[in-house]
Amino acid sequence: MRKRVSVNSHVSKELSSKSKLQKGHVSDTRPRVNKSKVQRVSISHEEGIGAGLRDEDTEPEDEAQRPTEEHDDYTSYFEDLEEHHNQADRPRGPTLMRQIWKQKSSIRIPIVVNEHGQPIGANSSKFTHFLGHLSRSYQYCPIYRPWNKVKPEKKNKLLKFLRTKFDIPPTADSWIIQSYGRKMKNWRARVKDCFFDQSKPIEAQLKSPPLELTKRHWIRLLEYWTRDNVMEMTEKNKANRAKKKLSQLMGKKSFARIREELKVSLGREPTRVDMFKECYSNGSGEGEATRAFKKMKKLTEKLGEGATNAPRPDDVFVTIMGKAKNGTAEMYGLGVRANHFWGAGPQQRK
């Protein structure tokens, strides 16, 4: 077994100087921004998010006490950040959503949702991208903290702020909270995949935090990722992902948007078999998804005259794919539970 090096012995040393934490030092091999501007990026949502460089641990809970900066500082910081990522030898930089940040306070972008509170329509992609952008700011949850551990008051502040930019129906609140938590989790996984090296000494990794993180956040993540039980859980998760046989064909488009498109093209409410074909199989080939769809199609053809394949515990989709273990209604997307259709199921974790 690999010898574990504890991060705890380094934490007190690394956190002893507040000014050192605020500098956001990064290695010479990674993009830099002007440090004097990075130190000033501690700004309110009314002016921008600072691309995640503020320290959430010290954020005032009282809205009136939240520190602010001049709009010029926020703009010049983003310009520096874009300049680094726009260089020819660098990959595409982060999505900054400038148009939304700079829109007039009287403007609200309309968001249309379906009966489950899921965004659909022309502005749904813009809205979900903005949620992802916010999740990387750590204004409402530091990257190392599980979203379900965040206080409801903080989540309500997120909803309140989003309504200063978008016209959102109240029925979307539950989906927004769940989506934000998923985006936080995905961002944390991406940071780990890109920057954490299990074979590299912890001391070296402590000295080179990713540009998008404060040093305090980077230390907390390293401390968590190097725990024995977490490393063991990571290996199990890798093994489970390796068993996954189905791959989505829909890109970034949500299940909710696919469902709305199928309603138009089919002239009826799509079944879960219809959704599976659209999202996982094109009906041809010999892949696992195609074989599963062909079995669903045969069972569907055997249904009696006038019978429907509405979602239920024993519908055609469940017969072939098996029951979901976490109480979700598969093929309906985030936020839709099985008990929405056929009674009580496992409790939803908020």
C-alpha cells in the first residue's frame, strides 16, 4: 500500500499568514493573472463573482457586511483572465457569462419550465451555463463542502440572486437547488481529475494550487482526497464506472428538452422507450443500447390493443433495464422522482 502523507501537518503552516493565502500563488507552468488584481477580487454578486478567488470561509453572513469592489476592478480582472486563456498555445478559458453580468438591472431573461420544474425552451441552455458559472465562484458553497451540508438560508440567497437576472417560475426552485449541487460535484471532480496526482508528493501539490482555487480550498481538498477511506471509495467508484455499458448520444441537451422535442415530432407524450431510443440508441448497430432497444420494441409490439406504455413499476423500460435503485424516474431527468408517477419511493436527499 502506498505510504500516506498527511496534509494536516502542513495546514497550520500554510494557514498561518493571511496575506500569503490571499496571493493565490500558482506554479510558473500555469496561467497567471495580475496578483494585485487577484487580491482585490472580493466582490458582491451585483458586480461579479471573481472567478472563485474569494475565500468563502471568511464570507460575512450579513448581506450588508459583504465587501464590494469597484466595477472597473471586476472588469479588468476578467480581461486579464481571458487574455491568459485566449493565447494560441492555451486551451479555451472559463465561461464568464459577461452578457448576463452586464445586463441592465431592469432586464430579466425569461425561463420556461415543464410540469416538473425543469427548464426547457430557448433560454434553458443559457440558464444552466450560468448556474455552472456560479458553482465555480464558491459564493454559496466552497468547493470542498458537500452541497447538502449548506444551510437553507444560503440556498435561498442563490435563488434570490438568480431572480435578479432571470424570470424564473417558483416551480423551478427544487430543480435549481439540485442542479447547482450536481454542478458543484462535477466541478470538484474535474479539479481532481486535472490537478490531483496521487503519485506526486503532497508537499509539492500544496505549493501549486490551481489558478481557480484559493490556497485554503486547495488544502482542504487535498486533506480530503488523501484520507484512506476516501481513496478506497475512489477505487470502488472507478471500478463501477468501468462497468458502465451505455453512453448518451444527446450531448449537453437535457432529458427535459429532448422530451419536449419528441412531443412535437411524435404528436404525443413520448414513452420511456421513445426516450431511450433518442438518448442512447439510434436503432441500428450492435451496441448494448441497440440490443436493449430492440428488446423493448418487441415487448411494446406485444401490448394489447389500446394498452399504453405509461411510466410505472412494471413498464417495458423497467422490464428490460431493471428498477432504479435510488427512486428516480429514469428518462425524465434531474428532479423527477418515481413517486411522481406510481406512489411512494425512497426519500429524496436535498
